[in-house]
Amino acid sequence: MYNYTDFDTAYVASRNAQFRRQVERRISGALTEDEFRPLRLMNGLYLQLHAYMLRVAIPYGTLKSDQMRQLAMIADRWDKGYGHFTTRQNIQYNWPKLSDVPDILDALGEVQMHAIQTSGNTIRNVTADHFAGAAADEIGDPRPTAELVRQWSTDHPEFQFLPRKFKIGVSGAAHDRAVTKSHDIGLRIVRGGNGQTGYEVLVGGGLGRTPMVGQVIRPFLKKEDLLPYLEAIVSTYNTMGRRDNKYKARIKITVFENGMEKFRDAVDARFEEVKRDWTGVNPEVLAHIEQSFLPPAFRNAPVDGYETARKADPVFRAWTDTNLTEHRQPGYAIVTVSLKAHGATPGDATSAQMRLLADLADKYGHGELRISHEQNVVLPHVHKSDLWALHASLKTEALATANFGLVSDIIACPGMDYCALATARSIPVAQEIATHVQAIGLEEDIGALKIKISGCINACGHHHVGHIGILGLDRAGVENYQITLGGDHTENMVIGERAGPGFAYDEIVPAIERLLRAYLDVREDASETFIDAYRRLGPAPFKAALYPDEAARDAA
Amino acid sequence: MARAFIPKVVTANALIEGDVVYLTADDIWSRNHAEAELIEDEAHAQLRLLKADRQRDRVVGAYLADARMGDHGPEPIHFREAFRTRGPSNYAHGKQEAGNV
């Protein structure tokens, strides 16, 4: 895994020292809030409904065990003993005091972490496939690319005041687990005709107010051209992007309004200019990055004990059936640790859970952890002979929920329980759906299903690409929830369709139950998932379940 | 006819903790909505907001929020403001924890 160079360490330390002095000046009153706001946002510090919130970057969702331990320490010492993992592979602390934030940033610096560019109109934390370096379907590891992009984009002098925020996601596998098509730029590592790997470059994706699926701007980009090409795209956007209207400022609108052809031509022209002056990446820097992501020393050991334990322990078997993903190394598995115990807040982890995960990563997982955009923690390299012991330990901190990919594995943004932008709550809706579906005993029968909940139109909860999406709105001073159906977050991204009028807070869980029961009624057999049934039948039977009165009227 | 003025309270977040605060009639920042000054006059509301804005070393993000008189003092009208008087619904944190509702 990547270790900071002296340059990285010195840079983060100097930024932290700078921010410490800015905080002092704000507290003394020397800086007004208007002057201070852009400075704090550059360092990931928001003001939310009840308190400040510090958003800490977890670059490409990768954590070392000592970093996870430090996140736990920060939660205990300066927050309320927990952290919230987000859909952008960050961790958010919901209760820091302004005066403590400089110390928190120094503590992060001790373990090579920071909160730089987790806000503001800059290139944000670069996200990647959380199964990177482990997945069986991987073409190339996305992490070295993501790290290179992180270094290039951090404090990039030309890109500190873009028209709007800018998100880059990287995937290196056939199956896109990094939602690259919802990013301003999506990079997919692909194999070219000559066998060499390069990038398929997507541009103009995004959810939010105007959801759009990213389009291919270049089907194959040579690896060595990556940074000059990214530079060309962002530079073109910086010039062509709109600054007159915040809601039309994202690159998706720039591409949409100008048309892909015109935008691509402008990027190509700029690319020629950039390339001419490009001196290349320092080969030592590149080598340091590439060496940092070599696979761990996998071991060859028998896995008989694993099968025996599976036969003997039905709880363990259920967990292995849901929470494991195929590893490329024989004898190994990728473990998804669910942060979605029924009734828990999606994405929240207590300091005790973080410490246990760090210890288990050291004991069974080569010290590596990942944070998925689906708000779970991943142990990417676990030998199958260790799974039973791992599972037993996870149970001690309520981390052994066997629901990865099921109804209760819900993405939910913080919503109006924390977020100043939210128009309705998300967390209690997720909690109630999860506990209700458990209470009625349908979770196992329903199988694979993605429910995604956002508490406002900005769509941090990815509701547009949920098989079932829920969007919380404020309708005349009352919380109201709109349902979208048929979304898909994968390489075949689809924006879900709005089902109809919204539901009141106390109607949304019953409405979801009607949907789930309708699916069970109409599916061909248990192998047909919700989304497959929806694709086969279209929205009609699901809408009829959501709006039974209307259906009855139509039938009359 | 001009629309009737909905009474307001001046609310903000405390500079250091970020906790929600309300301006009282005697110019104190209270953490309790019921102690807020309920402002019935639009011009007076603007003056009170200006006063709040000048206290940059104590509060941040002052604004006027709709409110009405209740049994124990002013109470919020919109659900967002009601949440701000309590804290989040998933944990007893914020004002619920401090027992300061």
C-alpha cells in the first residue's frame, strides 16, 4: 500500500499548520465566516445542522490497519465514539469542535491521511473499486492510477476554483463496482487490441438534480497519456463550464449543452497543446506508486476446515453465502463486513468496531481494509481457512450480519438527521425498512436487491441507480418520499424511473413492503431477481402495488 | 394586501461547538428554542438579525426561522427547525444528550 514520501508528509503538515492559524484567526474574530468558509471547506470542514462535520478522505477507499485504529482514536477523543463511512469512500465525523479540528488533522497526518479537497469546487477524493487487487475479474489494479490522479489533482494550481466540484472514479475490472458512469470522469482499465492495458475514458456522468449516464469520450487511452488527457478534459471544462448558474455548472451540463462532438474536439485540441509541453511523470514517483500496490504474500494452505465449518454451522454458512466474493487467488476470499446490521445506521462504525476490524485485518487480512461506496468495510484478502475464526470475532461487535447485497444492505445518506442541505430524513427510513423486512422474514427469499436512499435531490445516496430508489423531499413543510424503479449502478447504468406520487413518512415502509411482495408474486422463480423481473415486466405490476387505489379504479 | 408576517426567531450555530443557538430578548444566546425572542415585527426581525451577524466571534450562520408561541415559549413550525431543537433521530446525541431541549 502507498506510503507517503517526504514530500507528501511535508505538504500535509504545512497545510495543517496553515489551517491551524486560520482557525485561530476565525476564533479570535479576525476572520469573518464569509472569509473563513472557503478555507474550512478546502480542509473538509462543514457546518451541518447540529454541529460541524469533518470529512476525511480515504483515497480510493483503501485503509491500512493503523489508519483504521487512528480513525477510532479520533472518534473517541474528539467525537462521539463513531464515524460515518460515505458513498464517496470518505469518513465523516459528525461532532467535532472547531477548536479541536487542527489537532484532528495533525492526528490524521500521523497516519498519512488528510481532509484536503473533500469539499469545494476542486477535484475530490478519487474513488475506486473496493475489490481492487483482489477481484477475480480484474484486468488491472485501479489503485496506482487513482493514487497518481490523487497526486496530480491535489493542490493543482489550475483546478482549485473549477465551476463546480469534480469527481473521478476508477475501475479496473469487467464488472464496474466503482459506479464510474456517475462520475465527472470515469476511468475503466481495459485491454486494447495489442494486449496492452489502457483506459476507456467516460465523461459527463453524474446523479443529483440532473442525472446523466457518463459517455465514452475516448474508447482507448494509452496509459502514458493519462495525466495530459485528464489535464485536457478538466482544463476544457474549466474554460467552457458555466459559472452563471450553480445548477448548470457540472461537466455533465457542459457536455450536454455543447454536445459530445464539440466537447471532444475541444478536449482533443487542448490535449495536443498539453502533450507538447508535457515533461512526463517522474519515473521514480511512478515506480514508488506501482511498487506500493504489489499483492501481499499469499499462502498455500488447505481449506478443508472451511467446508467442514460451513456444514456444521448454519449461521456461518449463511454469512459465507452472502458476504464473500470470489478472489483471484485460489484458497482466498474477499470478505464484505456489513455495516448494515438491521436497525443500525448505514455506514456507521463505532470506535470498538473500527479497532476490531483493524485487529482482524492484521490477523487475517494482510493489514488491509477497504471502504466500499455501498458503505461497508471490506477485508480484501482472507484465506478461507481463517474465515470461521474471523466470523466468530466479527460477531462480538455486531459485524457479522449476513446481508451483503440484500434488501437491508441499504445505501443511505445522512439526510436531515445531520445534513444542512437535506430536505428529509434518510437514516430512519433505512433503519425501518431493514428491521421491518427482517420482522416479516422475507429478506432471504427476496435475495439480491439494491435500495438506495437520498435525503435530497443532490443524490449522495445514489437513489437514481438503486433498483428501488427513495428520494426524501419537503412537500409543503412535510417529509415526502418519491420512489424510483429500475435503476442500475453497474457498467450498464440506468437511471431509475419515477413511479408516481410520493409517500408520507409513515407510508414509505408499507409502500416498500407492497413492492417487495409484488415482486415475489410476479417473479418466474427464485432465480429471477427483482431487477430482472422489473426488466422483463416493466413498471406496471410494481406501480399497481404501490398505488392499489388507482389500480382498482383503472380496473373498474 | 401584504401577506401576514410569520413570527420569527433568530437562530445560528455556536462558533466553537456548532450547537444550535437562539437569540433571546435580553441578547443572550440560548441553546433552548423556548427561550428565544419571538419576533412579531418584520423590521425588528431584520435589526435583530443584523445584531446576530455582528457577533462573528460567538456564532455562525445566523438566520431567521419561522416560529409560533407554544405552551412553554416559542416553538418551531417547520420539521427542519424541530430537528434542530433536538438533534438527530438515530442516536440520542446533540441537545437530547445534554438534556437541553
